[in-house]
Amino acid sequence: MLGRQVAALMKNKSMMSILAQQQARIKELESQISGLKQSDVKRLKSLNAQTLEIEKQRDEQRHFLEQQRLAARKALKDAQLKQIQREQLLNQELQQRYRRVLSSSLSH
């Protein structure tokens, strides 16, 4: 009977040793997971900062392109206005010449 108790104690001691090793391994893995989580958090923060910077640059580009588009539209409208003014001036000159020619032909 004592032999069986000794054998059972040895078996329990062996099981305890295996359980202790498994617990140590679990703690080691948990530590690694924690380290990975921290590095992942740092990586995600870095990626988030990069994303925000890219969005800011895109907004600045959009703003710049919109300013360029508006400036081009203004330049085009100014050119069209000048062309209309030149055409009006030419029309006035032609009307004046036509009147002179008409009045000189009527007076002769």
C-alpha cells in the first residue's frame, strides 16, 4: 500500500512538474502576445499618423487645384470681356464710318 502511495505521489509530482512547465510556457506566450499588442498599437498609431498626413496633403492639393481652376476661369472671363469690348469698339467705328459714307453719299 505504501508503494502505491509513493507511486501516486511520484505521478502527482510528475504531473505537477508538467503543469508548472505548461504554466511557464503560457506566461511566456502571454508576454509575447502583450509585446506584439504593444508593437501593433505603435504600428497602428504610426500608420494612422501617416494616413492623416496623406489626407492633409490631398486636401491641400485639392485646394490648390481649385484655386488654379478658379484663376483660369477668371482669366478666361477677362479675356472674353476684352474680346467683347474690342468687338463693340470695332462695331462703333464701323457704324461711324458707315454714317460718314452714307452722309457723304447723300450730300453729293
